[in-house]
Amino acid sequence: MTISPNISMSGSASLLASTLQSSSAALLLPGTQCRLHPQVSLDNLTSFRVGGPAEWYVTPRSWEDVQASVSWAGDRGLPLTVLGAGSNLLVSDRGIPGLTVATRYLRQVLFDEDLGQVTVGAGEPLPRLAWKAAKRGWRGLEWAVGIPGTVGGAVTMNAGAHRDCTADILVSALVLELDGNLAQVSPADLDYSYRSSALQGGDRLVLQATFQLQPGSTRAEVMAATNRNLVQRKSSQPYHLPSCGSVFRNPDQRAAGWLIEQAGLKGHQIGGAQVAHRHANFILNCGNAKAQDIFDLIHHVQAEVEGRWSLSLKPEVRLLGEFS
């Protein structure tokens, strides 16, 4: 099934537009209508609201645009970074070298009534997709309603909540390899485990994914279940200040938040970064944090937990760029 992505404008897209208008002179990406913007600040494009500029930044509107972007970077020997919703990552104050490719305009959604499947562009926000499925009475995405990421990010990191995860429902994903070729991959190809997949090596870029859902329930039933998950998430996690969501993966022995809380780190602050009081596996930007503050707090938490429990907390958040 071949689908050309459509373009969707939202509040975040409007913010993106104003950010790009304020950037320096742009270059036209050869063979496309996309522009390559130099030195684009990423602080307003990430959920932590911190980070320096992307050396080059592009927002493709189609798969062909993505292919052209990858080719442009490859021809110049530039590193490539993929940016979805800007959640679950920490961008260095020094920024990101090379080309940053934002997938937020790749947002097509196609429901297949016969197969009970939905095929979705990489830039589609997970919460919005969860509500679309719920409104049709299709089960399978209720868990995703509170995850502030995109489909591409979910497939790459095996996002999950409420004991469900992306790997449980993924049928296939269309990926772009760095040599410019498209490939269809299955869950078996991706070596899925807890918050991890073979896609995290960075040599393939997710363009779209197909999920297996379960039609047949009433709209009211699935909407209610989806809303319960959202209410539970909002009641137990801090949403009032910028964060990346969960900072650390849960070790096998205990939940990361419990370990951090028992180490007495709730409320601990470095610069403008603070371990949340409501949920210790969240680090908050209290208004004036630098990326380095958050980075330092991550390492402080790791050291304290390892010193007390002899357990190494592995970050779930991606670190992009150079830190001191």
C-alpha cells in the first residue's frame, strides 16, 4: 500500500513556522520545495524547552523530500539527526552538528476496515492517533494516549505504557536506509526489547508504520478506557512544567522512580533542573534550566542510586550533541 503524506498544521507547527522565519537565510533543497535552514534554535521544538541550534534543519513534506534530505547530508559528509515531537530527548546547549530532519509533517492516517489495521506517517502524534482509534471503537492504542511522542519515535524506541508497547501491535514499518533505499521491516527484524530496538543505531529512518488493532467495540467503551489511562497518567506524573517524560528505563529489580525516591532525591535541584516531587523519574525544567543542568542532574541521580543500590540506571532519554 503506497500513501503520500499530507500536511497538517497545529499549534506546534505554527511555532515551528515562526522559528524558521526568524532563522538565517535558507537554501532550497535540490529537487524539492523544501528549504534547508541554518542555525535553527531547537529549544522551542523540544519538550524540555532547552538546547542549542541545529546546524541545518529541514522539514520534509513527502518521502521524496526525506530521501533528498538524506542524500544532501550524505554528499557533504554531515551527520543526520531525526526529530519527531522533540520529546524523550535532551539537546546540548551547543546544539547539534549536521542536518536535523523533522518528521512532523509526515502525518497521513489510513484505517483499513477489512484488516483492522491502521497505517500512519512517522510524524503523527501518538495521543492524536490513540483518540482517532478510540473514536472508531478500535482497541489497541488506549495505552498511547499520554505519551508525548510520534509514531516514528514509538517504533524506534518501542514506546509503551500500562503494560502494553509498540512491539505488541506493530505489523510492519517502512524505513529509509542511509543509502536512499526504502525497506519494509517486521517486528522480528527490529530485535525489540524493553524501550529498545535495532532502529536505535541511527542507520534507518522510520517513514510510516502499520499497526494491528481490534475493531468491534463501541466508541463509548474505547473512549472511556482511553480517558481512564490519560487521567491516571496525569494524576501520577507532572505535566505542569517542561520535561521529557520518564528519564530512566526501569531496571528489572525495581521501578526507577522508586529507587530515586528512596535515595532521597525528590526535589533535588541543579541550576534550573529539578527531580519532580510528584514522580521521581521525571526531571523538570523549572523555567531557567540549561541542558547542561539537566545532564548534570541525570548523572547525579545515577551516581546516588548506584551508590545506594549498586544498580546502574540507564537513560531512556536520548542525549544529542556534546555535554561537558
